[in-house]
Amino acid sequence: MTPELIRIIVAQICLHACMAGTRMAAPLLALHQGYSPLAVGVLLALFALTQVFLALPAGRYADRHGLRKPLIFSMLASMAGAGAAMAFPVFPVLCVAALMTGGATGTASIALQRHVGRAAQGALQLKQVFSWLSIGPAISNFIGPFSAGILIDHVSSDPESLLGYRAAFLMMAILPLASWWFLRSVRELPPIHVAPGSAPTKTWDLMGNLRFKQLMLVNLFLSSCWDVHTFVVPVLGFERGIPASVIGTILGVFSVAAAAVRILLPMIANRVREWAVLCTAMVITGLLFGVYPLTTTALAMGVCSVMLGLTLGMVQPMVMSMLHQITPEARHGEALGLRLMAINASSVIMPLLFGTAGAVIGIAGVFWITGAAVGAGARAAWLMKDSLPSSPHSSKGSPEP
């Protein structure tokens, strides 16, 4: 791992931690002020909603302007959102903070992923750098909520005081400044020159590329599995009479396993092919989803959670590597934006579908139907086996769709 990549990962952690900490503190404050769980659910959805609408424009902007400008805007928006929540800790402002910090994090991630992908040389480096980069959100999802929680609990001893919440939002507003400090010396890559007279491109033209369409389908299948696991496991645990702290641990070991496998991936990147990893992950996930509802103890659920974390943790680096190889270099940001839009739209819609389906067919049925769909979708990953160069060291391709 190069010093520049380390600075990029740390900067990503600081910026993402601002959103993660705000996403934990804002709902707690809303509940503290007497708002209903429905209002809190809407507040949480706003963190993903902005990214649905901003992802494509952010991707196009990154293609035109590179790394620095998108990151400056993202840092300013994150600081403004968390700072507004600190200054005015009321529900409408919390909603604005959710929109701003969520949108800023999505915009920054697109610019960072595009920069790292362009800087990598060949398919092997793509898998390695995206494995390292994907560790950042796992770390920030711990740092942000943990630091916010400590400040909320310990800044003030008065349970009715908002001082702890204000301190938490202030801390979140400061974190983006650290991002800029780490990124200030990162070298901007030369712009990509488009041939004069070229016809203007449309985002949906990317979907005309069969390989890109297959990759998006595989990514959507597997990302929905994260949502299923996060949504269904607490319900399944409650039905089994498992304590809340143990349910939290089951979800926690999933994240730890996902982060652990991403640390391992760079060491074995030269021995694996992207399509093979994705195909295997889909088959194993389908099998685990078939077994999960049959477990009756916390230990068995924890084992399934760890195995699922190890399986799904491998997916994002492989998807990002393939995406950079099958899309034109001048449209990497646009492709990343389209992917992020699809994932966040899924995160907004899927919980509603899961809740409705669970009421009709039961929670076990949600697991089994999702597992069957993901297992059947493995064919899309298999069909991509001839889409990339045979050597993991081969250069990136950039055919026009």
C-alpha cells in the first residue's frame, strides 16, 4: 500500500465517519425529543435518499473536474450539515443534516473511487486498491458512532440536556477538516481529453453495454443481501427470544468478518478472478440464506453471520475492479454514480418490500425467496467470465458501450 493510498483511505474514513456519527446521533436526538419511530425511519431514509438523486450528477462532475473540486464541496456540505445540527438541534434541521451529510459522503466516495481506479495499473492493482479502500467505511462505521455516543453520554450529566448531542455534532463537523488535511498533498491525475466533435453521451447509454448491465444486476442482487440481513436478523432474533445485545453482536460479527476478508484480499488478488469470486459469493449466499431461518440458537445465527460476512465482504472490491475494466475511462465517474444510485435506491425501497413480504409469508420466507433469487442470479456472474483479460495483471480496458 502506497503512502498516497493510505492518505486517501484515512481521508475517506474521516469524511464517512462524519455521516456515520450523524446517522447515529440524529435518530437518538429525535427519539429524545419525543418523535415517533416512523419519523425516525424517515430521518434515516434521508441519508440514502440524497445519494439516489446526486449520484449521477456527482459522477459526471468527477469525470469533468477530477478529485479536488468534488471533495471540497463534499467537505463543506458535511461540515455545514453537522454544524447546522449542532447550532439548531431540532427535527427539521436534523433532516437537512441527513440530506447534506449523506449526499456529501456519496459524492466524495465517487470521486475517491474514480481517482483510485484511474491511478491503478492493471487488473491486479485494481483488485488490491479497491480491497484496501473498502476497509475505510467499515472503520468509519465504528469510529463515527462510537465517538458520538461517548460525547452524548459523558459531556453532560443532565439527561435532559442537549449539550452532549451538540458536542457530538460539533465533533462530526470537525472530521471533514481532517479529510482535507490528509488529501491536500494527493496528486491530481491529468484530465481525460475527449476528442473534438464527439457526440454527447447519455448516462443510460452505459446500460447498452451487456457486460455493464450484467455487473449492475449482480451488484444489485448482492447489495440487497446486506439489506435483508440487516433488516431481518433483528426480527428473527426477536422471534427466537434472543436478547438485543446478542442480536447486536450477531450483526457486529458480520461487519467484522466483511472487514477481515477485505484485509486478506490484496494478498490473494493475483490468484482470483473477479467473475469467479462473484459467482461463488452468489451461490454461497443463496445456500446460507436457505439455512439461516432454520437456526434456533444465537451461536448458530452467529456462525451464519460470520460466513455471510466473509462471503459478501469480497464482493465490492471485485465489482469495482470489473467496473473500471469494462467502462470507458472518461466515464468512470458516471458509471460509479449509476452504481451508487442503484444501491441507495435499493436501500430505500427494499426495507419496505421486506416488511410487506414478511407480514404475508413470514420472515423465513423473505430469506428463502432472496436466497433463491441470488442463487439463480449467479448465472449473470458466470456469463461474465469472458468479459475480462485472462491475466489478472492485464491492463484496464475501456471499450465504448
